[in-house]
Amino acid sequence: MKHVEVFTWLLPPPAWTPKAKPYKSRWKMTVEEAAERGAIEPCAGTMEIRNQPETLEEISANLTSAWQKRTVKPSDTGGD
């Protein structure tokens, strides 16, 4: 598992509203994602560390039980 730091960021106001103030993002982003979106700075106290799976084994281990369960139909087993 890879540990990823994410933050809520201050985003610049829209260009069509010159008197608007920077606003908080609605979702948390990594530093790289924030740079792509032109974020100004991270909001204080919003850091969160998330675990990001890197291999197929880690991904399948983190699936919810609803995804792991498979409904077996009679046609699948050869019965009626």
C-alpha cells in the first residue's frame, strides 16, 4: 500500500467574478492534483493520509464483500 497525503485546498475565484474570494475545494486532492488545478494553498488542519493499493492483490483484498459475492444461478451449475 502506498500512503498518500491529501488536503482541502483554496482554489482561485472564477475569472468572471473579479470581486470574489478564493474558496475551499469540495474534495481533497494531492499536491500534484492541486497543482494541475491551480490551487493556491492547502487549508490548515485538513491533511488526511489515505492508503492507495498498488497491486492487483491489494486491490482485490480491499474490495467490499458485495463485490466479492457472486450469485450462482441454476444455469451456471448446469442444473434447472
